[in-house]
Amino acid sequence: MNTTSSVRNLIRYLKTVNWKLLIFLVLILNVKLIFKVIALILVYVIQADFRPGFKLNNSRLPLFYPAMIAIAVFNWIISKSYNDTNKNLLLITGIFFWIACMLIVHQLKYFVETTTVNILHNTLKVFFVLNAILSVATIFGIIVETGSINPYRFQGNYQKYFINTGDYIKGISFDTSITNAAINVFGIYYFLFERNFKLVFLCMTVLLLSASNLSIFILFTLLLLVFIFKSDKAQKSVIAICFFMLVVFFGRISPQNNQYVSEIFKGPGKSLNGTVNVLSGLSLQQTPDILLNVEEKKEKIALNYLDKMSEIINDRIRKQEHNEIAAVSLERPRPVIPTDDIHSRPFQRINDTNELRSKLLSYIKNEHIAPRPVNSGPGKLLAAKQIIYFLKQHPDKIISGNGTGNFSSKLAMRATSLGFAGGYPKEFAYTHPDFKENHLAVYLSFFSDQAKLHSVLNSPNSVYFQLIGEYGLAGILSFIFLYIWFFLRHRNDSGFVFPMLLILLFYFSFDYWFEQLSIVPIFELLIFINRKKYALEGE
């Protein structure tokens, strides 16, 4: 009877979900661009509304998106590159992403305007539950594969998981784990504000599984401020439990994350093997042969031989020590359960050169890109210095920037046709010299190096770098007055909008999120829902 009743309740609940909105969210957040395109086509076929309601005063949607298109076209005109097919395709692709942002925010607004608040809440609940199910299923699969109940401490299989375990928890978007973490940071605050504490803990669990240090730092700061300035007794209790979950995760489940962050800030320093290849920034033993001259190849062979001999000698010493201990223990033999030697090769990280890494190294060599000093601090800081220096050297670029896809954006990364930022036709590949000498060089220097340097702190990706580098002062001012102010101007007194905006602004420091078409739609949807809820309550 209880089972039948539960099924009936579930069916009744699912009838209160806006399935068109749910499917739209699932498709639009998918990492594959084709799914985003399908989502837009389907939604505009199902509800063909093309009235965005742009106005100079009290605009229905932020004017930021059409402003960015206008700046992009302006830069194209003054560059006078009308006959360059590759540059024209770059511009068209860049405009496509801004139009996609515009079409998405229009449909999200339309869904909110035509759906009751209760159904919107229920749809979000189902979305976050589905995301949690996929995330938990992923970690369960890793547990089965490794045979370890805590893969965050499992060092076998050449440390495939261990500190990298969270990278595999991609959730419903199948994007990076940072995207999954960011979505759940928004979810935690939204459900905390809506007092749905079960969903708070569910989102918190997924966030911890993703092991995103950046997102955890953002959440910790936010919850601390909310705990101090704006929360009641029940919310404070929930926040305290979230803090306890953080302590348990970093203290017992994945303590190595703290060491990882400190290593990123220190930089790799000098190779333990001494000699470092100038082209790749790697030790000779880690550098592919195609990047070595004859003398370096000989030295690499010698170093590998010495390492092999050292390994053999150490193995003999361990066996001898084991035999001596066994001899002493003959008088009192004890049953010994054999355990894995964590010093053996399967428990050590492999600095192998995979296909992408080989491609990046070959590109560095073929394009004669000067490597950046990876031991001089985070790549993000180096990228910021490059923008400042670039604008000093080219004051004419301060007003409208260097042009779409010409300095710092996912589009610029994609247009290299190297495949690390999405597909792009090789016959139309284009890399602007200013991008190649600055932010691309930073990316290649760190991400062609050892895996522990593949961090958002070393990536030049940032919305702010994109705006100032490619759209200049006009882009920054448009962002402030046509996007940030749009949401602040329409905020209510609930105290929900400002913290959500702070979360988004912080994330904008670490990736090209407008081009990702992932966390920005989630942010915009949650703000629209909150605005509608409190507008109805005020009537």
C-alpha cells in the first residue's frame, strides 16, 4: 500500500513539472554545441515567440547582448578585413554565440512569464535531482572500477583518480567538473533561500564530489557572509552542517586538495632531473623526442638508464630488508596479509604525453611560440599582465578592443583548430598574432606541461580578459551598465539577487562563461524566478 501510494505521489508531482523547460535546460547546458543548437531550434518551434522586448528604458531583457554584437561589427568595419574569409567566419561565429545568449535569455524569461512559481520550483528540483543522480552514479562507477570505497585516496592505476577524481564528476551537462560545481553553488544558495534544506544538502554533496577548490572557496565565503549578516536560526543550522561537511571532506576524504592548491601557487620550480628543455618547459625525460636535438636525446637515454638502475637497486634493497625481517620473525611466525606497495610504479603518476599534449607541443615547435615561465606564479596573473602591457603598447585598442576572437576568448582558442576548446574547420583556422603571442602562449606553456599544472589558476580564460581584450572599454562599460545594472536595478528587497550576482562575477574570473552557455543561463533563470515570486507577493 505504501509503495503504491508513493508511486501515485511521484506521478502527481511529476505532473507539476514544466517538461519543456526541463528538456530545454538539459539540452542547452550540454557541453556539445550541437545539443545547444537543437535546444534552440526545438524551443522556438514549440513556442515561436520572437519578441525580446529590447528598450532603452525598462528593457525586458539585458541590452548587453546586442551591444556586444554592435561592438564586434564596429571592430570588423574599422579593421577593413572584408575580403578575408577566415576573419569573416571568425566574426560570424562570435556573433552567433552572442545571438545564442540572447535567444536563450529570451526563452528563459518567456518560460518564467508563462509558468506558475510552484511549477518553476518543481522543475528546478527535478533538474538538480537528475544532476545529482548522474554525479553519484559516476562516483559509484569509479568505486566499482577501483575497488576502493574512497577513490579520492586511491593512488593505484597510475593515479588516474586520486586527486583527479572530482574531474570525472561532470553531472548533467557532461561539461567540466567546474561547471557542475558552479551549477550546484547556485543551487545551494537558491534552495537555502527557498528553505528547501534537503536540496541544499543534495547540492552540497554533489559540489564536494566535484572537489572544485575554486567553487568550494566561493561557497565558503558566501555562506560565511550569509551566516553573519542574513540568516535565521534554521538557515544558520544548515550552514553550520555545510561547514561540517566541508571539514570532513578536506580532512578525511580528500586531504591532498590542500597540497594541490599550494603547489599551483608555488609553480613547478626546477625539475628534479636537472635539465629542462627550453621549448617545452619540461624535464628531458618528460619531453617527447620530436622536440629534442641529438645531444638531448642522448642525455635523456642516460637519465632513463640511471633511473632504471636506481629502481632495480632500490627493489633489491627492499627485498633484502623484507628477508631480514622475515628471518627475525621465524621464531614467531604470523599470518601476513599481503598489501600493495604504494611506492611501486602502478601507484605513481605517469607524466605521459597523450595525443592532445603531443599536439600542443608540436604546435609550439611549428609556430615558434616562445614559452612563458611556468615557475613565475599562476598563469592567470601572467595573462593579466599581458593585457595591461598590450593596451599600453596599443592605446588605439583601449576603446573597442582588438576584435572578436583576436585576443582572449573561447572562440580564439577554438579557431586554432587544435581541438582543446571545441571543433572548428581546419581549412578556416585562424590565430591572430596578438592572441598567439600572449594568452595562447600562456595556455600552451602550462597545459602542455605536467598534469598538476592544468588548473583554472593557470588558464588565461576569463570573461573580464575577453571583454577588455576584444571589446575594450566599450565592452566593459556595456557589461557594467547593460548587464550588471540590469539585474541590480530590477532587484527586490529579498536580498537574493546581489549574492547571486557576486557568485557569477567571481566565476567570470575563471572562464569564458558567456561562450560556454552553461552557468549564465542558470543564473538568469534563478533571478527571473525570484523576481516573479516576490512581484506576486507584493501584489
